[in-house]
Amino acid sequence: MPHVRTPAGELYYTLKRGPDHGPKLVLVHGAGGSRLHWPAELRRMPDVTVYTLDLPGHGRSEGDGCKTVAGYAAAVVSFLDAVQIHEAVVAGHSMGGAIAQTLALEHRHRISMLVLIGTGARLRVSPAILQGIASDFEGAVDLITEYAWSSETDAAVKELGRGALRNAGAHVVLGCFLACDRFDVMDRLAGIEVPTLVVNGTADELTPIKYARFLADHIPRARLVTVEGAGHMVMLERPEEVAQAIRGFLTAELPPTS
């Protein structure tokens, strides 16, 4: 597996090469997740070069994680620098979506398009979850897992998410959820100037569909795709539908190649 040395530590990622003239898509997972939270349908998308990153402190990347979304955004910029990507399509899920919005606002010359999945312009976290992570991590993992998936999701798939949280550990997961709780760009969305695709499951209990509608209504060049019956982990629950939406978005927004 490739890895790069950055100011945020050694970061691990997977790479699926596409045509030289094609888009470069960077997949950014959510709190306590890893590159494995992205399904093969996205990691291996045809005709696209896809980088799937483990954020600091997650998966096989070094570090203790960050306590602010801005800190994670800086780590992603360091990653772009290290792998020599001048401009990328960034897709972010949940906290990764907050990171993507921050990149589009603070590092806009590095972002060509955004894909925001199961996320919002503000990500308040229940005090019960924050307190639970600190006092009863295993119980908090169970609670987060319960809310993260639709009732129709196979138990083995849910266990993937549960295992990622456990592997990240209480310190990293608490930092992530504190970062989410502090995140708020509701009054800045008009400053996101790039084409944006917003994807949300209609049964998402962590970032309800109203969050997605707010993003789509306030980002000037945004469009919304809803996935009926899917929960917060929509890209794993319904991978082909999400991949199809992203493929269509890229095809519509990218200029034709000669």
C-alpha cells in the first residue's frame, strides 16, 4: 500500500490510476473511519484516478488524530502536496464532508468539485455520545453504530463500521466528534464556488435529510441526490447507486476531452 510522509505524519492511501487527462478523485472518510469505509465501486471507479486516504490517527496512518476540522483539512492539503495533486475532486463522508467544505472555502484553488455525502454545514454531536466516548467507549461504539446504519443493513457490514471505531480508539474518536461538534459553516456556504454533488440517505439519523437540503439550497452550484431508505453509511449500504450518482456528476461537470 502506498504511503507518504507529511507534516501530519505518515499517511496511508490506496491508488487506482485512471487516464492521465481524467479527474483525480480523493475520498475522505468520516470520524473514526478508514479508507475501507469506501466501497470498491468508488475506490475503483472507471476512467478516474482515485486516491483513498486514511486520515491521521485512522486506519494505517500515523498520528493522534485532530480535534478540529481545520486540522484535518490541513492534513489533506499536505497529502495533496505530497502526491503532487494540484487540483482534485474531493468526496467527503460525514466529518470528511466537513473537511471537504473547509477545503473549498479555505483552499479553493486546490478543489475542482465537491461530493458531500451524509454530512452538513453544521455537525452538532449529542452530549450523550461525547460523554459516552470518554466514559464508556464500547457502549458509545454500540450507540454510534446503531444510529449510523439503516435497519435493513446486514450485521456483517455493520461490524465493519464498529471495528473501525474500535481500532481508531477512544482518544482519536473523541477528538473527531469534538471537531464535528465545533464545525459550523452555515453562513459561509455561498462562498463554495465549485460544482457540488450532495448525497444523502432518506433514513439517515445522524445527518438527517434536512442537512443535505440545506447544503443544496445554499451552495450556489449544488445538486441533491437522495437514496431512498439508506442510512448514514449510504455509500456502503447502496454503493452502486452512490457510484452512479458520482459518475453522472463528473460526466456532466467535466469538460469534454479532445
